[in-house]
Amino acid sequence: MTPIALAIACLFVITLCYAGMCAGSPFGICRMCNGFGFATTTDRKGRPKRGKTCRRCKGRGKRVRIGRWLYNRAARTYRAGTR
């Protein structure tokens, strides 16, 4: 097997695994707040306290994965075009 064919096969397997992950678990943990839904800050004594609500996930702690977002967009476009 040539190196190019092996690389294409590896990329195909990785793509299938990511598509399966997006189908099985469409939401991932927000990278900005690490799934807390808010920023953690410290008070004057150095103890952690709750900060502002995360703007990226709007306090939910979850985000839509990129692959699922693309699938949702394509499905919405397809439905709008077949009405």
C-alpha cells in the first residue's frame, strides 16, 4: 500500500469516527468555561468564587460540535429547498 493511500485511509477512518461522535454526542463541553457555565475568579483572599456567566455558551456549559453544526445547517438548507 502506498503512503498516499494509507494517509487517505487514515483520514477516512478519522472522519467516520468524528461523524459517529457528532451523531452520538452532538454537544461538547464549552472550552471557554470548561463546562461550568461561568468564569471562575478569586476573591481578595484567593478563594475561588463564581464569576460572570459565560458568553459563549450562555451559561449552559455545553456547545454544539462543529460537525453537528454543519449537519444542522445542511439539513435546514435541504428542508427549505424542498418545500
